[in-house]
Amino acid sequence: MLRERAALEALQRRASLVWEEYRASLLEHPDAIEIPDAQLADGRCRVAETDGKVIGFTVVLPASPGAVELDGLFVEPDFWGGGVGRLLIADATRIARDEGAIAMEVTANPRALEFYKKVGFVIIGQASTRFGAGVRMRLTIDSARCGVQS
């Protein structure tokens, strides 16, 4: 996975730079796109591929007892709206459940709120990020159904 870093960071950059309101800040702070070695080495990063090409990825980190943190979810812009994000969330949910978590949390970009709501996340508060306001969201994991509770 470490050798895939450049491809993952390039995908994250393309997906992030789509939104004009964040473009200047991201270009000014390219380190915001960097994926830490530990996340790659520890298998915390999962990818979605089609025809051998990475089209999306997630990073799921342990957070607090009973919860994991969705630290990253990025999909190649050409594949937005095609179900890749939903599949990545389902995979992240399986990982969380396997780790004994009952919830997954994320600090969502306001542009992603509707996506997260569609896959079952609910707003639990606000958060400050280095690029402005974010929204804290939580997904309750239904272990009996082995899926996402809606």
C-alpha cells in the first residue's frame, strides 16, 4: 500500500480541488492531502478499483471505545454518483463491526452532508477544521443485520 501513496494522494487532490471554495487553501497547504505512513502500513486504508485503477478509498481509524473514525473518503470525480462511495461506506462499516465498534463518526465537509445522510449518518455536532467549519456525523452500526442502520 505504501507504493500506492502517490496514486491515492493524487485521487484525493482531484476530488478535493473540484470545489472552488476550498481550492486556494488546499493549493496553499498541499500537506493536507498527505496520507500518513502509519495509515497505509497498518492497513487502515481500503481502496475501490475498476479495471485495475483505483477509483476511491477510505481510511478508518480507531477512535474511542465502541467507535471508529472515518478519517477519509474520496472517490474519483468521474465516478461520483455511481455507488462507489456507498460501497466504500459498506466496507468501512464491516471493518468497524469486525473491530467491535457500534458507531462510525466523521467530520464531514458541508458539500458531503447529503451523501452522508443518504448512507445513514446523522448530525451530532459541529467541528472546526484547518479549512473552516465541519459537521460531526455518526453512523450507528447494526451488528445483527451486518450492515448499516438507517
